[in-house]
Amino acid sequence: MTISLPSITVKKDLKIDIRNLICINLVLIAFVDSYPVYSSMLFVKVGVYGLKFLNLYAFLFLLFKNNYRNYILAALFLPMWWAYYNEDSLIISFQLLYSGVFPVLTFILLNDEEKYKVARWYIKVFLFLMIIGIPIFLLINIFGIPPLFSIQRGELGKGRLYDNYLLFYWSRAGVENRFSSVFDEPGVVGTIIPLILYYYRRMLTGFEYWILIITGILSFSLFFLIVFLPVLYFSNTRLLSTKQLMLRLTFSFVFIFISYVAFVFIARSTKDDPILALKVYHRFEWKDDWIVGIVNNRDTRIRGFDSMYQGFAKGDNADFYTGKGKDYMLKEYGGSTLSYRVFVLERGIIILVYLAFLFAYFHPWRQYLIFSLISMVLLALVFFQRPGLFSLNYFLLVYAGLTLFRMQIPHKSKNIETDNEDRTHYSIVK
């Protein structure tokens, strides 16, 4: 039945799906939390705060009618407010609670189908940007097309200059040969892709799978280049029998040893090259010509930080446990960077241990022990260079990928290519 008005026809049975709108809003917030260059523009910042204001209503809407499981999970996440808490200003602390913590709490209070929907939509947006970014990247590097416009982030004369190409691609001046899509660093691409491949491989089509591999390689992210082969090799361990899994583990130990030796020789060969030495050789810690660790090139660039942190990490005072306070780096060094050591310095070791406990709690240890162990190693490596696992974009990817694995089939087909389960790329029949 319809009611006719002079210029509008309104259906009486028309309903707005509020919960769907909440999911869409969370996807938009998660995307902006992923460090796209657009997020530095004033009108985008205003728009995002508007989205987070709407999310406040969504949080209250979900809070008063939910289940105990979600309430418990939300209570477990709430201590992560300490990662945002500002000791100098209660107002700023509540503002960061509103912008950083409440979106995650809203996601937690959704039902399982909606959680998976948010993760799936976020991945689809990410894939769309990868697909459209590849031809633009090739046009930049082969034909040298000019940018539409440029912006500078940070202080005038000191910030980074970003060029925009055809609206859907940003490149930082000087690193045009590394694929970055719309994000502020190629490393963002190189960090998110392994998470999608490891936790959502069952959901991906063959085309989507190869798009992620290609763009990850083109990003020349050291993190991606180190982890992507192990990620591909172990991502379908949840689908293997015990016998298959043991054979895979045995082979992997041999493969890792051979790969390590080969990589050491390759990295060692770049020692005397003026360009590659900085990009490869000096990114690792060496002892007797063997790689024994990875250099965190983010915080080591800050003069005096390394020696200061070594003294701090001895744990001689309470600051080691609770941190020196938010923005300590900004006050002492005039700037900061993404680094796990900066996180520990400002927030303390207690919240880091709690974060590890929280993500360990999400893992299906009894059902998929090997998968869970490798997952924790992968998350530790992610946190090593980008300590933001508690932000919405990383949290939704990891949580939904770990706990909602069973939902990855229905969105493709219930017919599984059983012959392909143990291949390099496992897919679902369309």
C-alpha cells in the first residue's frame, strides 16, 4: 500500500535497516583508521568525527540489548583505553575514548554475522583500491604521468609531500616505485595484505588472491617480503588433517633453514652497495655474518632514543610498567613514530602483556593449535612495526578471521574443491 503525496510516494512498509547502517559506518571508520592520505584533509577529519559521533549512538543502541558473551568481550577490551589515555588532560582522554575505543566496542556488540559482514566489506573496499591502483602505478612508473595535485603532511618545509594521481592513488615524493594505493606508506599495504591472506584465504577468489600477492610484492615492504611465503604456506592449516599438517611442518623446518641461509647470502651481498645497503643490509642485526635480528628503522633514526630506551627497559622504576605518558616522545624529542618501543615507553609493559593476553584469548588453541601459534607470531611481527592492533581496522580483521572462520564458506559456495585444499592457493567453487 502506498500514500501519494504531491511529489513523493512513500511506501508504508519501507524500513531502514539501522544495523546495516551501523556496519557501513564501521567500515568507513576502519578505512580512515588505516592511514589513507585523505585522512589528513580537514574536510575528511570533520566528516570522520561526524561518523564517530553517529557511532556513539550506535554504541548506545547496541549496548542496552545484547548478549552476555558480547558484554564480556567488551569489558575485556575496555582496558585498552589505557593505550589512548592522556595523563595531562581528561578531556582529551575522553575524546580518544570516543574516537578510538567506542568504534571497537560497537563492533564487538554486533552479532557474529554482522561482525563478519564488516570484515568482508572492509576487505572488498581494500581489494577495490588494490585493483584500481595497479594500472595507475604502472602509468606513473612507465609513462611518468603527472599528478593531479599535491599536499604536504606535517610542518611546512618538514612534512612529507604526497602526489595524487587520478584521485584513487597517492604516492609519496621519492618512493614512486613502491605501490602504496591511497595509504601514506607502502608499508600499510605490505602489513594488511598478509593478515587478509592468512585469516581469509578461504574466502578469496583466485583473482583476489593474486591481486593481493602482486600488490604486496610491488609495495616492496620488507615485512611483506619476509612473511608472505610462510603466510601462504600455513594459511590453510585449519583445513588439513593431522597427517598432512605434520608433513607440512616437517617440510617447513627444512624450507625455513634453506630460505634463511639463502636470504643471508643475498642480504650480505648488498653490504657494499650504497643504495641497497640502506634498504636491505642495515635493516638487520648481524653477528659473525649471520642475521640475528631486525633493526627497527623507525625509532633508531631518532637521535639518542636507542640509548635512552635501553636504560628505560631495565625496569628500575614504575614507568617501565605504566609508561612515561602519552606524547612523551613529542615532548622530549619533538616528534614520534610508529614503533613497539615507543608504545612500551609511553604506555608501559603491563598494557602490552594484557594486549597479548587479549589476542591469545581469541585464538582457537584446542582446535587449531599450529594455526594459532603461527598467528600469534604474525601478530607479534605486525605489532613490532605498527603497534595498533587495538585500532578498529586491525581488530576487526583479526577477530573476525579467527573466531568466524566457519562463515567464510557461505558467501562463496558450500561446494569445496577438496583436491585443492592442500595446494598453494585454496579456493571455493563459485
